[in-house]
Amino acid sequence: MEKSLFTAEYEILRKLLRKKREDAGLTQEEIAERIDETQSYVSKCERGDRRLDLVQLRVFCRAIGIPLGEFVKEFERLASRGRR
């Protein structure tokens, strides 16, 4: 199993995270404030300069206002399309 930030699946995760934030009408600064981090940290997570673990992803989802399960379900749908 590849542990790179540059896998196709991790790219899907990063893009989905950004899309969900934008769909919620939130800026990186607003997310940063909600999770007690800097805007730079949020940017690095969205760009893939920092890898998110499940706990961190859950914090992002809560800050955006979506259930983690909903995020994972959409990720699975998108990632499955790429495997065909």
C-alpha cells in the first residue's frame, strides 16, 4: 500500500474537503478559527502538504458542518469511480 500524499485517492480526499468547505460558504480562515489552527494549516491540508488522519478529518467535517460518515460515503463513491 502506497503511503504517499500524491496518490489519486488522496487527491480525491483533498479536493472533496475543499469542495465541502466551499459549498458551506466557508473560508480557510473561518475553518481555521473553528478548529483552533492557522489559515496556513488549513491551506496545507487542502494542498496535501500535511496528511490528515481520521481524527483530524473528523474535526474538519465538524467545522464544516457535515457528518464524517457523509463525507466518507461521498469519498467512497468518487474513489470507486476512479478504480473502474
